[in-house]
Amino acid sequence: MDALSLTAIVVTIVFWASAFAGIRAGLEAFGPAHLTLYRFLVASVALGVYALARRLPPPPPRDLARIFGLSLLGITTYHLALNYGEVTVPAGTASLIIAAGPVITALLSTTFMGDRLTAVGWLGTLVSLAGVTLIVLGRGESVEFTRGALLILLAALVTSLYFVFQRDVVRRVGSLRFTVYSLILGTLPLLVFLPGFGTELARAPLGAHLAVIYIGLFPAALAYLTWTYALSRVGPSRTTSFLYVSPVLAILIGWVWLGEVPGLVSLVGGGVALAGVVLVNTLGRPRTGAGAPEGKTA
């Protein structure tokens, strides 16, 4: 993996790990639907201004239709299902279910896109999943499956579909154009939640506004740009394996920012999760020839 792709992945994971605090702050003032709408309105406006400034043309109609279909899954449905699910599902349960996403992505990618993982790669994926389990248990969080858990599982499934099946479109239109128009098109269906949105905007405290603006600009607009760029160069199964680093970063952020000292089991779980990521990205892929870097597209 080249340094530029790794940098893009690290930027994405850091911002996504920091998003949980912003979402929690936002849910104190906004309902799940209005929070999702607000966040992606912010992201869409920022990316729309960027597209106008760069004179970034829209993709051809055929690709635009495909981007809309993917965005309806990976942007609209994913974030609505996740936000509604987290209203009733304990954080530990949500973490475990979302952690299934890289496994689903790897299965889809090997089945439909010709990606390959060695036995060690699959072992590394399962090791990382076990590490996330230890992190959750080490926090003393409950693991309790409710009807809301099905929404979290839906979120894990649709985001995997979004990551895997965007590859051909990204190759044709480029990662920049795909991400800009994907977030804008994924925001359009959220406009059905406009009724009552103005009332919540007026009542929300400044801190809630700042939190949602932050998660709209950075974990949404910027992080999706860097993530799509990495996916286009490295491939879904390897890239999504880095998502297991997110809970580890969340522990460190909580330690430094909030003074939440992690327990021994959580620290061990973080180490296990990182070991799994290392396995996937060192011994987890079949060796290729001495040509172009594996997974890199033109």
C-alpha cells in the first residue's frame, strides 16, 4: 500500500472515530432524522461550493443514476438506520454490529469483484472482530439485541454494498466527482424531513449546532472524499479492514479529551484489533507480481 492511500485512510478513520461524540451531542437537540438532514445539508453545501469553484461537471446521466442508487443505500439509508438504531440500542451492541461491516464487505468483494484474501487475511478479520468485542466488554457496556439492532445490521449491510459496488463508477468518473455528487444526491431524499426542522434549528443551543456542523464538514464531506480515494486505489476488503482501528482511536480520544481511562480488557482488545488489521494488510493478500501496486487504479 502506498503512502498516499494510507494517509487517506488514516485521515478518514480519525475523523470517523471523532464523529461519535458529535452525533451524541447532536442527538441531545435534534431527532435522528433532523440530525441526519442537518449534517448532510452542511456537507452538501460545502461540496457544492467546492464543485462550483472547481467547475466540476456532473457525471454522465447513466453514471449519475447509478451514483444516486448507491447513495440512497450508503448515505441516506445508512445514516438514518444508524441514528435511529442508536436511540434504542446500547453503544456496545451497536459497535459490535457495525464491526461486522468489514466482514460483509470482504465477502461481497471476493464474491462479486474478484478481490482475494488468504486464509491469514480472513483470520486477521476475525481477530479484529474479536478485539472489538473485548473493547466493548472492557467498557462494561451491555450487549443486548433489540429491534433497533436490526436497523444497525441494516446500516452495516448497506454501507458494505455502497463500498463494494461503487468501484466501477469511481473508475469512470473519478473519486472526487463520485464523492461530491454522491453526498449531494444522498442528501436529496432526506429533504422529506424538512417539516419541523426549522423549529429544532431555532431551539438548539450553539454547542449542538457546532457539533453538527463539525460532523458535516469533516467526518462527512472531507472523510468521504479521502475514503473513496483510498477505496479506488486499494480495494474494499483491505481498506475496510482499517475500520477496526476506529474503536481503538475512540478509546484514545476519550482518554485524552474526556479523561475516560480505559480498562485493561479494553486495552487488550485494542491491541488484538490492531493485530488483526496488520495481519490483513501484510499477509492477508495473495502476492502479486512486480508490476503496478496491488489494487491501484489509473
